[in-house]
Amino acid sequence: MSLSLLSPKAHIVRLQLPALDIRAKQPTGWTLQPAPAHYSADQVVALLEAWQRATALQLSAAPEAPASTQGDIRIELAGGRRLRLQIVATKPQLVLRNPALGVEYRLPGGAAGRLLGLSGSGVKSSAVSG
């Protein structure tokens, strides 16, 4: 099993984070809900690229008794494939559980800031219940 969260050829068309929902709009661009007061298209692209490149330091079997989570992440890919992840922890490492596969991905602590919100936009990168 790969340490990458997404396949290199995956194309994200929707990313639902606990505090932000990003959808591709046709023919180009993105819509964000709730719309941050200040953000740039570059921040959206950087967030999506961070997800495309996200690689775990470690992959392990998820515990049978699920721990409490800090929110859900839903990713929809071109072609209709959907992925659901649960945020188990954001410190000292970012721990994401894939309940469908029964695994947990452990990423560096700094990954939470890159993967859970738009950097520098006023959108909180900390996980909230959702």
C-alpha cells in the first residue's frame, strides 16, 4: 500500500475540509464555501497541489476501536471516485484515518497547515468538528 494519500494521476474536483468546501467550476476556476474574505487563486492551487503531493511518513493499521476525530475530509476525484478521511490528530503529527481501508496515515506536523486550510487567508487551518 502506498504512502501517498492520492495517486499521482488523481485530479481533485472537490475538497471538503472541516471549515472549507472547494469545488471545481466549469469551465475553469473554483468556488469556495464559506468564501474567505481575502484569498487568491494561488492559495487554492497551492492547497490542492499539497493534497496531490501529500505523502505519509508512516502507514499503519487503524485501531479497531476508533478514536474520537476532529472532523472529516471528503475528496472527490474526476471520474467520480470519492475518498473520506477522518482527522485523528493535528499535533505533534497530522494523523488521518481512511476508514474504508482501515489504515492511518501519519504525516509531519507541518502538513496540517498545508492541508487543512488556505494559508495566510484567514481560514483557520485547525480542525473543527464537522
